[in-house]
Amino acid sequence: MNTQIVKLFGFILILYALLFGFTSYWSIFDADNLEANTANKRPLLEEERIDRGEILAHDEKTVIARSVPKGEGDAQIYVRQYPEGDLYGNPIGYSYVERGRVGTELDHNDELVGNKTEFLSILDELQGHQQEGSTLVSSLDPEAQQTALDALGGQKGSVVAMVPSTGEIRAMVNVPTYDPNDIPQDYAELNSDRNAPLFNRATQAGYQPGSTMKLVTATAALDSGEADPDTTLSGRSPVEISGVPLENSGGEQFGEIDMTTALTNSVNTWWAQMGEQLGTDTMYKYMDRFGFNEEPPLDYPDFQLAISGEYADGKVLDAGSDQIDVGRMAIGQDKLNVTPLQMAMVVSAIANDGELMEPRLWSKTIDPDGREEEMSPDRQSRVMSDDTANAITSMMQDVVNEGTGTAAALSGIDVAGKTGTAEIDIENNVNQAWFVGFAPADDPDIAVAATVERTSGFGGTVAAPIAKQVMEVILGEEGD
Amino acid sequence: MSARTRELFALIPVGLLVTAGFTAIFITQSEQLGNLSVLYGGYFLALCVAAHFVIRARLPDADPFLFPLVALLAAFGVVMLYRLDEGLARNQANWFVLGLLLFSLTIFFLRDYEALERYRYLIALTGIGLLMLPRVPGIGAQTNDAFLAIKFGAVTFQPTEIAKIAIVVFLASYLNERREVLVVGARNVAGIVLPPLKHLGPLLVVWGAAMFMLVFIRDLGSSLMFFGAFLAMIYVATARISFVLVGVLMFVIGSWFFASTIGHVQERFDIWLDPFNEAEGNGFQIAQSLFAQADGGLFGRGLGESLVQLPKCSGDFPNQCAILPAPHTDVIYAVIVNELGLFGAGAVVLIYALIAERGFKTAVLAEDGFSKLLATGLTSIFALQAFVIIGGVTRVIPLTGVTLPFISYGGSSIVANFILLALLLLISDKARRRLRREEAQA
């Protein structure tokens, strides 16, 4: 019988090994999955008890978000407050147990709650430290935010301002916006609002870019060697593009004109012909370099980032698609849907001598012990050569000095820019107005994209003054 | 060093563990260190030392590790319960005293445990009677659809816990007597070796009993544990793995049949296969148990840090505000993983494995068939009970309502398992005394 008893013990050991195996599976290997399970309330209840770090504006003084204790002793929890109300609503987002998190609050959650690797948190526990979050210094500038919000003045639209050399976003403002403090109570109402205040237009809205797209076409034409600023084409109107006649704005006629003139006066027929000459492949090559056709590498939740590009049936078309009308795409029509962030990236690349930096919404973290970690800028791509960037900059200066963008001119500072007016509903005179640009033109400190939706105005009359004010206030601060 | 001195020294870490555990809980719950923790530890240690002297007096040659290992489990249990609810820990401590009392009585009055063989049919009947008690109107009580307990006023008792000992005693005696005929008369039917028909009868009765438990008291866990111990004993008695395979097959067919016809059992299976499908409904307990384990990780959150109740919620213990239902009974293992991590839980599983090792060692050392089978049966049913409930909590098998021996809350479980331990020590004492004398003569 003894042999059987030993074998039986072996069998029991196998059963126990199974128990240990399953325990390690749930507690270690599958733990992340289980923690992400929506039925699991533990992580949220847990984090409610952590003093979540503050979010400061770039001046490191303005408090955008902070946690305040509620209750006492074991029942003490922390609740989020947003002292600046609706000024930072969309980019920063919110964090509430009832509604989860969005925006920067979500993307930087690990730093804000002080999540560390298991080993480090054990060391902390042994030392008796309670988990504490780091302070996050946002890249957003309070004055730029306020100026942009005021400048939009209640018109629906969006402004994105970006530092070309680092990718830091200094302003990201949408109208309508929302006050994150209202989320626990009014979420349902805000969520069903027809004006979509919870929707971050700057990163999620697909707008027609209109003539601002000509900057991409100009980059493709010059950098590929297909054309130079003196290349001439006919500016007569109409011209047949993809078998359909295309007219200039107001049916205006031009003769044989060079690229600078065509950009200064935003001549549609000239640029559409250039687009057809370049072809879809070359256009796509430069669009890809500018960051089109992929999710922008912003530190932001995936579900709040839209891809800019040519869309059909809700999908981004690739270069081989026969649905692309490359001539109309070159002038910002066709099936283009772009975000204000994307257009800010386009001018930022031109401003930074052809180098596109990855956009960032944070500048620094400060951990509970005061240790600081600075954001280190990353290059996204080399879009064009130095020379191409300079050539386009000088054409863009002409746009502001004598073309469609004069409303963006600043006294004493050279501004480079491009207007855009996409006709959304011609009969009712509804336009998507754009201005994209940067300043100072020779050594840019700030690049801006401003857009106003469903306006009867034009890029040069509606959007340019907004961009101008934002650039002015940021440059004024830089000078201080 | 004599066996008993070894046992006494092994109890010291147990006392330290209890003291350390209570200290940790005092610190997390009240942020202050009371001398109460030392008091609790000392009290617990004193009880263990008292039991040790009983063993020293009556069973000087018994296995020196079994009792300290059990005391270690009990220490774990009382600390975990104290952490969950002070009142429960106090009750459990009382049960612990009663358990030790019955443990001592068993040792004093059952010196000659072989006398049990004479009353085997009476014992068998008592066992079956105990199993049926929960269905008797008036005293039977239903928990989670299963009929496992009886109720006298305020006292509930789970007769299955005592019944398991009675049935193992009967089977050990019966199989010891019949094992030869079971083997010799075996025939080969279609490639499978079957025991002779006339001896198959009692085995069918046991299978029937297991199925009966499934249907009648509706508890898959208990029937798995009983039938598993039965198969372990028949394997050791006959050395025929084919008997075991036939038994497993019969059990699977039977439980499959009842699973598909009885809603309760079916439901348990469905929850087991997909607990997240109804994570807010029927699957709540198992899903929450897994979430608690995930929250524990490698080293756990520390004693007293597991979230078992929703914050800002007040109600009567245990289930009203529970984020982890029945933390003191069914899923106490999940609380252990949550607070002490994979390491702590691994230690608990290891203690059960070591107890099994000492139990089977006792069976190997025992001289006569009855002692061997009895030790095998008692050890198997104890080891399987731990497997069934831990396996349920970790989703190895469907979750059922048996207790985690010596750890989870429950008087009948503590008392019954102390009697089980006393029987094992009695067998061990006899076997090792013989060995010691043989060595002395040699």
C-alpha cells in the first residue's frame, strides 16, 4: 500500500501546484487585465484615497486642478477641483470616480497618482510612505488661453498655439467649452448638448482646411524639386480639375503668375494644377511627414485624437485610392478632414526650419520630494529642407504683408501666415475660416492655428485677428 | 531531541506569528501599538502549549510536526478574522478552545482507536444521518441554495464536517476487510478491470451517496471532497488505478447529468466558466474574489489593507456593503492573497501540503491496513477540502461553500478538524512507538 500512498501524495502535490499556479496567474500575470475590468471598482476606490497631484499652468503659479480632502480618518477621500473653471476644460479634462477621466487627467494619470513599479512601491511601503501624486506642470499658458478664449468671443471654433522648437502647446482652446467642476452633476446634459462642449475640437474635429492646405502643397512642390518660387502657371478661371470645372474665389482671373503671387492671392486654379502635377504619391509623402494619416503623437488619450487626412466612409484613404481628387485636395477641398492641432503642426514645422517636433501638453513633473523632471522634446520628422522652409516663410510673409492675411500683422514684428476659407454651404454663405501662421518670421517663437466654424466671414477677416491676438500676448510674455 | 520537545519549539514561531499579525492589524487600524497584541499572542500560545502537554502525556511518540503546522494555520485564521471583524475572531477563539477540548477528549478516550472498527456500521449510519440533517424541516438551514447547516436557536452547525470523519472511518474499515476480494475477484470487462459485482455494491452505495449529496444537499464541493477521499482510499487499498478511473467517470457522468437538470448546479458551472458575464449578478462573488487577488500582487497590500467593504457604507456585517462577499468564510483565501500577496498565499498552500505530507507519512509508517487506510482517508479528505475551496476561489473548479480548514470562520469545521487531527496523532503515536521499540531492540 505504501507505493500507492506515496503516489497519492504526489497527486495531491500536483493539485496544490495547480492552486499556486492559478493564484499566481490572477495575482501577477493577469492582474493588469483584471484591474482594467469595468466591473472592478477597486482601482477607482483606491485612487480616490490618494492625494492626486496638482496640475499647474506653464507659469507654475496658476492652479488648473487640485485635490481637496473630504471626510475624516479612514473614510477620507480626495475630490478634484478646477479653480480656473471652463478656461482649461477641454485640454485638461477631468477625473471623477463617477465619470472616470479624460484628457491630460487621463493621459498623465500615472504621474498624478504617483504610480510606480511594484518594487519601488514596496520600498515606499516599507518606509511607511503613503502613495502621493506628482505635480504636473502643463505647457499651457494662462494668458494665451484667456486671450484665445476671449478672441473667439463665443464663436464656435478652436485655437492651438505651439512652440515650434519644442512642440509645447501654449494654448488649446475650444468654444464651446465646459467647466470640469460640473461633470459629476451635469455630465448627461453636457454629453447630449448639440454644440458638443465635451468634444475637444482642437484634437478631434475634422474640418475642411481650405487654402491653408496650400502650405502643404507648396512644401511638396518646392522640396521635391518639382517647382521653385518663380515657377509660373496660368491663373485663369475656371480650369477643369478631374473633369469638373474649378473656379477661383469670386471667379477672379489671373494670367501667368509665379508661386509667390499664387500663394499671396490664394489662387485656387494655380494650386490645383500644381497638385495634379505633383500627383497623389508626392502629396501623400509630404502629408505623412507633416503628420497626416496617423494619430498625432500628443500626450493625450487615443480616443480623443483624430487622424487628419482624406476620408471616405469614416476611413482614411491611402495614396492608392481612386477616390482622391488630388487637385482639389491640394487646395484643401475634396475629402480632407483636418484637426486644428494638425494645422498648427504644419506651420510649426515650417517655422522650425523644416523640422516637426512632437506636440506636447506638459512641460515638467515635480514629485512629492521636489525632484523635477523636464519634458525632453522629441523630433517627429524632418519634413523639408531648411531652404524650402525659408522660401515658404518668405511667401507667407507676403500673405500677411500684402495678401489675404493682413489682419494678422503685428506692429514691429514680422508675421508669416496663410488664410483659409472653406465653403461649407455656398448658398447660405457658411464658411470654415482659418488662419495659420507664426511669428517672428525670421526666428519664430510661436506657431498658431485658429479656426472658426460655420461663419459667414473669411479666414482673413475672422480667424486672422484671433491668431494675431494670441501671438501678440505670447510674444509679449516671451519679451518680458 | 525528543519528538515532543521538537513540537514545543515549533510552537514558538506560531506564537510569534500571532503576535506579529495582531500587532500589524493594531497599527493599520488604530495607528497605535497596544500591548493587547502581545496578550492575544500569549493567550494563543498558552492554549497551544496546553494541548502540547496533553499530547506529551498521552501520545509521546506522535508526529512532532502535525500539531505545530495546524496551530500555524489556526494562527493565520484567527489573525485574518480579527482583521475582518473583531467579534468573529472572539467567537473563533472560543471555538478553538472547544476544538482543543474535544481534541484532548478524543486522545484520552480513544487511545485504542481500532475499537472504531467494531462499530463501523453504526458509524456509517451516523455519518449518513448527519448528512441528511440539514434537510430535516425545522432544524435545516439553507445558505446560498445549499443545505449544509442545521440550526438550534442561535447556534448553527455543519454536520457534514463531522460526517466526513465518520464516513472515512467506515470506509477504512470496510475497504481493509474487502480489499483482497476486490482485487482477486476483479474481471476484465472490455479492457477495464472491474471489481466483482457482489463487492461492487457498497462502492455503488458510496457513489450514490456522493450523487445524493449533489442533489439532496446541493453541494458540489462536499460531494467532490467525499468522493475524492473515497477514490484515494480505494486506490491505496487495491492498487488498481482502473477503479479510480471508473469512479471518476461515474462522478463526471453523474454530476454532468445533475448539472444539466438542476438549476443550482448548472448555474455554478456557468459562473465558473464565465464569471465576468454577470459580474454584477451571480458572478459577483467570484469576480470580486479575482479582483481582490489581482490587487494583491506579489507581496500583497499588508494585513488590514484589503478592501472588503465599500467605504462610506454602513450596514450589518457581512454582506450589505461588501465589495467582497463572505470574506470570512468562502473567499478568505482571496483576502489572504490580497493582503499577503502570492508569497503569503503560497505559504498557506505550502502548510497544507506539509500537513498532507505528515499525514501520508503516518499512513506509510502505520503497520496494519486499517490504520494505513484511516490515515490515508483522513489526510486525503483534509487535503481535498483545502483544494476544493482554494480551487473554487482561484477558479480551478467551480466555487462552492466548504470551509478552508482551520482558517475560515466556522465552529463545526474547527471542532471536526481537531478531532481529525487527534485521530491522525493517535495513529502516528502507535506507529512510531513500534518503530522506536524496534530501533531500541536492534
